[in-house]
Amino acid sequence: MLFSVESWGFQFYAASLSSDPQVKADFRKEMQRFLPPRIVVETVSNERFWDYLVSEIPALMRRAKAQLEGNAQAGEAFRM
């Protein structure tokens, strides 16, 4: 195998979302560069939005890992 999904640090990155306050600060700073101020206030700066990201990103990472490893569940028909 040319790559290892584990070598990409999925687990470390997912854990850092909830445990490293600098990750949140850096994310918010970067998003402020691209989004209008009103959207930043309503989403990125909202603590509930961060809670959503902390739960959603690891779930997306698990789905990506399953696809890359060929372990996707039925119904996930799109293969890249």
C-alpha cells in the first residue's frame, strides 16, 4: 500500500479540535479572512458552531477513511 490512513494523523487532528484552544483560535482567524463579518458573528464565532464542527469533522474523517480503505457502507455509492 502506498499510503496509510493512520499516517495522516486523523485521530490526532480530531482530538486537537476539542482539546487545543489554539486550533479554534486559528480556525476563527482564518475564516474571518474569507467570510463577511455578519456571517462570522452568526456562525464561526458562535460556540454552538464550534461544537458542531468538533462532532462533524471526526465523523467526516471516519467516512473518508472508510472510503479510502474500501470499507464504505452500502448506500455510499460515490467512489472517487
